Amino acid sequence: MASRHPLPEPGFGVYVHWPFCLSKCPYCDFNSHVRQKPIDEERYVDAFVTEIAHRAALAPGRTVDSIFFGGGTPSLMKPETVAAILEAIGQHWTVRPGAEITLEANPTSVEAGRFRGYRAAGVNRVSLGVQALNDPDLKALGRMHSAAEAMQAVGVASAIFDRYSFDLIYARPNQTPEQWRAELAEGLRRAGGHLSLYQLTIEPDTMFERMRDAGKLQTPDPDTSRALWDVTQEETAKAGFPAYEISNHARPGQESLHNLIYWRYGEYAGIGPGAHGRLLTKRGRLAQSTEKHPEMWMTVVETEGNGLVEDEVLSSAEQADEFLLMGLRLNEGIDPLRFEALSGTPLDQERVSSLVEEGMIEITPYGRLRVTQDGFPVLDAVVADLAS
């Protein structure tokens, strides 16, 4: 076996959650909320700043490699709000020169002037929630933009930001592999360096779940879903956008650094309503999450100095399980020695050998363990087998 090829350190990231949307999509289970009255952004900024100071006290001296504004719809924020949050992060931590600073946007909220404001504030990458490239499917997904508006938003993003990405959802009701192949080819032609391609899943407590249970929504059968997956891998590889993670594709060097921090089991602070974090502290590796309800979160932060509702030390076994769950999503796989360092015990070699024989995982020349192309469609089962 060749000598191990070390990967970069996972790094340190800051995730900022803006929980508001213009409408709630029927497939969405994210912590997003619709408000009819204007949002008091100045008050929210004060709460974000307070919570940033709290996390910095727990994890001082960090160098920030990535900042990600997610939601919700962060592009509903004023550029001044984004600037104030970035300023607070820079006051409490060192932000690495050239750090990746991403903001999620929906095509309905894309305005060139607003985007220039985000760029001036420090944002250098945007991620657009396009989701589909035809109007009937956009309507079925509950999206408020048209395909033409989506492509116009992509054009605005490409003119203002050096790096941009957009999302598409496939395995939609009645979608055929041939239809998806044509749509994906169009998406790849319009892509910059990165695409996120998500297979539609019916999440609990969503409108789509209620529609499916009532017989009003039909999703593709397993054979069609697998064919759609295969089309995704074929077309992206052919276009020079190989999968670096199960749902994310990029030209080499254009991968999302922020998401790599998660998947490489790095350290990140979660700021805002419903945000999650993983911080290394004197107490150990902490699993953190905050109050989901926006107004309740803000009130708790104002009175308590933080909005945490979970702040637990992870056991060695829990850390090892999370490391497997996250790392095996990546095409690069995991280092078994890091698993052993986290868990205190090595991976079960009988299970590893069995999964290798079944063609679900493979060992790279550098000793890393990764899921094969046949294994990715059943990734949850592979992870469960290794973790048991």
C-alpha cells in the first residue's frame, strides 16, 4: 500500500441562519418562516452579534476559513445586515484572507443592486435555489420564480461574483431519465464551477408528505430513481463536473469549502434560529443547536446571551459515528486512522472486507476507505453496516 496522502485540515467555519422566506415550499423541512410584517433587521443584527460573541468565548483564537449565510432566504436581508454580521465575526475571530463567504439566494429575490451590495459587504460566492428549468415543475415545487427568471438570476450572479452555484432537484413526479438528461445538460451549460443536484425526498411534516399519503403525489419507483441517479453521474462526469460529494458536483478546485468543513468533520459555529454547530472546547467536542422559533430565539438571546437549546458533549462513539456519516458522503472517503482516533477502536475489518467484496466500498492506494459508485445509492445502509 502506498504511503498515506494527507488532506488539508478541515478548517473552521461559521454558519449564519436567516430563517425568513417569502413562502414555504411544499418539500422543505428547513427552519424557515413566512412573516407578513417587515422584519426588524436591526434587532436581529444585535442578536446575531451577541451570539457570535458567545461562540467566540467558547472557541477563541480560531481562524475562519468559511462563512455561510443559509436559510430561509438570506437574500431577503439588507446588504447592511450582512455587512454588520461579517464585521462582528471579524471582530471576534481572525478571518483568513480570501476566506469563502457564501450567501444563499432565491431567484425571486435577486436584484443586481442588492447583489452588488452583498459583494461590497464581503460576500464572494452565491448559491441560487433554481430547483428546476421548466415552469410547470417549478409551480409543482411551489417555487415563485419562472425558469426565465432563474436563468436571469444566474446571469446576474455570474456577472458580479467570481464563484456561484445553483441547485436542481430531480426524481420529481413523472420525470423520466430522458427528460432529466436534457434538463441537466442545459443546467451544466449555464453552470459556473459548481452544481448541487438533489434527489427529491419526501421529508416528515411537509406538504409533500401529506400529499403523498393522500395519494396526490407519486414519486419515481426505485428503478426509475436509480436510472435518474445514473444519468446524473454520467452527464456531470462528461461535462467535467464530477461528484465530490453524493449530491454536489464541481470542476476541480471549485468545491464548496464550507460544506467540506462539515463533511471532513471540522469545527463550525452555528449562529441564528435553528442553527447547529460543532465546537471543540475545554469540555470536549460540543453538539450545539439553537431555538428554532425566530422571535423566541431573539428574546432568549437578548435575555440569556445565547439561543442554545442543545449544548452537549459528544462521546467518542458519537463522534466516530458522525465522522462516518459525514465523511462517507465524500468521493475522497475517510481515513480509518482518524476513525480509530475518535472512537478508540478500529473499524470492524470483517464488515469492511464484506462490504469490499459486495462492491459497496473500496480501499484507495492511500489507505482511505470510500464508497463506490454502486454503494452511493444505498449510502445509508453502507454507513449503518460500518457503524453497527
